[in-house]
Amino acid sequence: SYPAKQGKPELVNGFRHTLIRLMSICHGSALDELKLCETEDYEVLDISGLDEETVRILTEVKRLGFNRVEVVLHMIQILVIDAQQQGILSVPPPILSRIYQTLSRGFVNLLNAKKIKDTKFPFPYAQLVATMLVILTIFTPIAMSVMLPHYVWSTLGTFFPVFGAFCLNNIALELEMPFGDDDNDLPISHFQEEMNSSLMMLIHHNSDHVARTNKKARTDFKGLSASLHDKRNSLLHLRCTRTGRRLRPGRQSVKSVFANRQEEFADGEELGKGEEEREE
């Protein structure tokens, strides 16, 4: 909360950094459980930044036969309760309980995904499919050579049915286990990278920015309706007005505006570095 951030900045900062590290480990451990072989080779946010006791507990989890995701979820719940008791989280209990509901929903979704991994295709059915494919491969050329005397047509009539049957069987094998490191599997490593990127956003210096309106804001209905059709009330016009540039002809997208804005920030940083070098 904002009062806690102003009165207890060190505690708030410590809570945030501990939370993002635990969430990164929890998400990575959950994705690692979905793989065929748990490698524990996934990126996390500065695990060495946690205290020694926490690192020791997370390291001994496998040796003790515990589930690491459950252990980290329990750590997060304890962390939230401790933060509430210390006054770091000053929010109404119904809103605070949403944290536990979201964590519980995520764990339920993990269990549903593990069902896909653990529930294998029936072995007798798989053996029957493999046997039928072998029989099809053997008897199709014989049947086609009898029905189609010409060797070209019999070859084509043999190749396409057998090839199609094997293709369907291999596609089924890929869909049976979507979690892995193959080219056709889900990008689990990319999911972890996206999660870490989202967690990094929470500790950015602009993450607590409170958006407000200025004194020139239009608060009446007619004024807001007119602003929808005013070309001057666009991100492009605002950018050009502040930078002193002319409006370029043609329709501009929000994507291009943000891209140009990033270029301006980069140019400003390079200009600042050049001035610092000249001062030195």
C-alpha cells in the first residue's frame, strides 16, 4: 500500500523482491514438472538473492520427496500473511483473499495439465494400431497390383494410403504429449521468459505511477465526444507538438507512434551520455 511504501520503504521493497523470486521459481518448477524428464534447467530471477535458509529448503525439497511447487506456494502464502501483519499490505480482506484464490486456481490448472502428461494412450490400443499399420503396408501393394495392372497407378495407389495412415499416426503421437523440447511441442521455455518479464515489470520505477488528468482535460460529454473526431487529439499530434516536428502525411498507427517514442528516448539517452563525456 502507499502508506506502507512511504513509511516502510525497505520492508515494501524486500517484500516485492522476495515475491517475484518465489513466483519465478514456482512458475518455472510447474513448467518443469510437465516435461517428460525434469531437468530443473530453467531461468529464474536471481535465486541467489534469497536468504540462505530459503535456498536450503528449496534445494532439499527433492531429497525429502516433497513437491517444489507446493512448497513455494506455501512460502508465498506465509509471505503474504506476514506482510499483512506487518502492515505492508493494507488492503481489505476480500481483496487480499483473491491472492489465495488465484494461487489455488493456478495449482488446479497445473494438476489438469499433469493429467495430460501422466495419462498415457492405452498400450493395447497403441500396439493394435502399430500392427494394423504393418499389415496395411504389406497387403496394400499386393491388392493394388491386382486391381491396377499398370505399375505407375499401382505405385501411387500404394504410396498415398500408406503414407496418409502413417502421417495420422505420427500426428497423434505429437498431440499425445505436447510438453517437451521437440519442435512441435509447446514453447515452455518461452512461457518462463514471459513470466519473468511480467515479474520484472512489477519492480520498475513506473509500476506505482498513478495516472491523473491535467487541468486542460475535457470533463463534459460534448467535449469528450468532439475529441473523438479531432485529429489534434491523437498520440501522433501530441508527440509532434512536444518535439516540434511536423506531422507526416498518411495514417499513423499507435505501434509506429510508440516505436518513434522509443527512438526519441534512445536519442535522448545518447545525447545525455555525450554531454557527460564532454563535461569529463
